[in-house]
Amino acid sequence: AIIDAGVETYTKKTFSGQRYDIWTMQSGFHSLPAVNGFMQKDGADFKASDVKYETSEDLVKFSLDLSGSYPDEAALKSLKRTLVLERGKRVIVTDQYDLSEVTGPFALSLLAAQKPELQSPGNILLADNGLTISFSEAQFDPSIETIEIDDSQLRRSWGEMIYRIVLTL
């Protein structure tokens, strides 16, 4: 229901300094937040830390600190992301962050293959099988964008369009 779009057909630009001008290479088109309006940066200097993984019969838990993945201008002191898979039930994504100042929006992006629908306040229906994203409607303003696919490789995977859900704090 939530996807990673993948890579467009490789071109000269894919292997150049303009690589991150391609939308599929930008963190804003992955399941990541923009912090104070800034996306994650590329390169070895921008990486996650404090990576932890636990598993049991009932759940899988993965956590990491993403603050090192953002530029200094994001004013991010810390950003801990925790993903919990409650086997057979649900996935919970929690972002805990601390900013030295607020200069722009905190917005989480998610990509979906099927057209999402704002079903009720705080719930976005992701697929005909009843999968939903639940969030606090008092805290987040949801929007849904249509991304038209013009690349032949991506069209083979997703068809003519995919959708970007943005939850802005």
C-alpha cells in the first residue's frame, strides 16, 4: 500500500551531479519527513546513527536517529524514528524530534500506488482492502498529490500515476 517508486530509466543525468534533481532520488518522495522545509541531504556526511533492531514472535521494532541526515539549516537537534510491526495487525511509525528553532513545516511524505481517499478526519483509505493511515487530525493537515508517471520503467511497475500523501504538522 505504501511504496517506494524506484528508479526511473537510467540516463546520463542519473550518474551526474544533477542526480538529485530527479524526483525519484529526492527524500521528499520517500517515506521521510521534511524538517523545517528541508529534505534529507545526500552523501556520506549525512547518515543515520544509533540504529537498533529487535524482533520477537509478536513484533519487529526498528529505530534510528535521522538528525545527521539533514542539513544544519533544518535546525534539528534530534529526530528519532521508530517503526513497529505488530505482526498481522499494523505498522506504527513514530517520529520524535527536537528543533533549536521552527522556521518551516514538518511534513511527512508517503507514496501510494492506489489513489488514497480521505475517509474521515484522521483516516486515509489506502486500498480497496481497507488499509488505512490513521493520524491525529488535530495535529496534521493531510494533502494528496497525483504524480503522473512518464517514465516507461516506472509505468511498468505502477501504471500512469502514483500518489503522494503529505501530512503537515
